[in-house]
Amino acid sequence: MPHQRPKGTRDLDAGLMARFEDIRFSFVRIAEEMGYSLVEFPVLESVDLFERSTGETTDVVQKQMYRLQDGAGRDLALRPEGTPGLVRAAIQEGWLGGRNGERFAYYGPFFRYERPQKGRYRQFVQLGAEFIGSDTPQADAETILLLAQLLEELEIEHTFKINTLGTPKERENYREVLTSWLTERKEKLPKEDQANLTRNPLRILDSKRPQTRALLGDAPTILDQLGEASKSRFSRVISLLEEADIPFEVDPFLVRGLDYYTQTVFEAVGAEGAQDAFGGGGRYDGLVKTLGGPDLPAVGFAAGVDRLAQATDYFEEPLPCLLIPLGDVGREEAWHLALELWAEGISVRVAWHEDNLSKALKRAHASGAAWVMILGENELNAEVATLRNMETGNQKTVPLKPSLIKRALGQDEDE
């Protein structure tokens, strides 16, 4: 029996890889235009890094993190998210210290053990951006704008859900109020959500279970626990988003289930009411200090590339040209010609195994080639190649010179 890929992973064909590369190119370009530096950090990190940052009671750490031990008995994890690893790298490598903040962007594979479903895999690709060093509302708005501009460029309809968790003290006050309110209604909660009452009650606000969603309609919100400073700050973030024409709605139950968030949190979701998020993030002012760095504020986001790719309309470019040499002599000449074409940056694929032109043309049509270049006995004797447009069937002969072939491949049929 052939080997099978592990559950929750997938193989990416050329079309999907092209789509992923388009997303990566757009993200990196937009991020760099806004002053974010592209960096990378290890797939393997210590388990303790995520327990200290993401939170020991979160589903990510308790249920979804891939753990392993190396040959020296060290407890390691395949990174389930990007922010802790990036912050660790920024501290360790001395990337911090700019007066107006440091901006970082990243792109790469991540791993979570969870139920596989459409757009969600156990090995997935994620992109993200972090702005470390500024506690201003403008930094929050800029981070959201970066994600919004990426979605706009990818032509993905979207809106943002936005909320605030206030200061750590205000968040803790809300946790107590919410716990008390939910405890009084514990019997109305599904058992799966009841387990979070003592462990992490804010996680209940993330529940997608209909019974819980209905109950939460009357629950107290964190907005009731905010002081004037947090209210004023949140209002300023909202006004900045309005000025930038970023579509959003305030969701007082949005909490983003990671322990390090404070103040602004946000998610980008489908504009037609789809619940699954393309990406999201928020402010995490205490995390850099928690991980051993200076006491710097920070804000950031991450987005799932698999889900972005799923939401985009993608049209695979046809193979520009397929070179078909016939027979051994044709293959010898095709080798010399291909070297010259590739050296000139001309995109061409060579079908080395063809001897029958009729069958070769059928296979070329099936491959999606826009042009075929035929090198048979007649062409070799005349020192030309036959170029055939596979859409129209029109063809012409061209001397075996890269510059002339390049010009011919770029011409319209009328020229």
C-alpha cells in the first residue's frame, strides 16, 4: 500500500503553490512599504516559551501544541503561533530599541493538533506582523490597516470585528463578573464550555456552540468594566479606522483566546457574515517583559494563508511555451537552443521524450501550453522552429535565434 500523508496535512500542487507565492509576495511588499522588516525564527521552540506567553490554560497549549523531546531530553514544541517566537528572537538577537518602535513581518509553517476541516490544517502556513515599542492608538490602527490592505489587494471581501480588553486590571475585573454571571447559569452551558468556567472563563466567549451563543446574548460585556482612559483610547482607535475607511463593527464579546492580549483586539472575517476569521490579533503590552525583555508595548496580528488562498479567485497562468524536439537529432539541437533561451530569461519547457508529432500536440494541448515550438527534420534542415499558437492553431516559422523567438512569442497574431 502506498504511503499516506499524516492526517491534517496536505500536498500543494503547482496551482496552490503559485497562489501561496502570490499571497506571500503581496504581503511582503505591503509590509515593507509600511516599514516592516521580514524576519524568520525557528519552527522549534521551548515548550516553556508558549506556556509563559500563550497561557497554560489555553487550548493552544493544553490540547493543540505538538510536543517532543530532543536527544538531550529538552522539551520542545513545534510552533503553534508566531508572536512568542518572534518576541523571543527580538529580545535574544537585539532587534529592539528603536525610539519609534520596531516593526517585523514573518511568513512560514506552523503546527496545531486540532480537528482538520476546510481551510484548517495541522500543518498550516501563517503570515503575521508585530509592531513593538509604541502604545499609541495609531499603532493599533496601522496594524489593522496592514491586514486590511492585504485583503483589499487579494480582493477578499471582509470586515473587521473589534473590541477592547482594557487594562490587565479591567480584564481581571471582567473575568470575575463574567464568571459569577455564568456560574449562576451553569446548567444552561454545554459540558464542554462548563469546563472553562474555572480554567479560563473568557474562552467561553469564543464558543461556537449555539446553546452558548444564545445564552451570551444577555451576558455582561467588558465595556461595562472600562475606566475613562480605556474608553477614550478605544474611541480613538475607532475614529482612526473610520478615517482610513476600514470596514468594522464593535463586538463586545470578542476576546481572542490568548492570555497575553490587552486593550485592542480584532479579527478580519468575511463580509457576508461568515464566522471563520481570515486573521486577527491585538495588543500585548506585557509580553515582551514577561519573556525577559524590556518593558515595551506591542501590537500585532496573524493570518492563515490556507484560508486566504481558499478565499481568493486564482487563474493559473498557462505554460508559456513547450519545446517539442523530434528524434535524437532534434533533441541534440533542442539542448543547445534551450540553454540559449533560458539564458535570455525565456520561459520554456522541453518535452524530451516525444517522437510522434500528432501525439505530442495532443499532450501539449492537455498541458495547457499557450505555444508549442516544434523542432523536426524539416525545421532542422531549414534552421528554423515552427511556433504554433495552441488557442488559434495559427503557426509560423522563426529562425533559431533567441531574440527572434522571444519577439515572436510576445507578438499578437495580427503582427
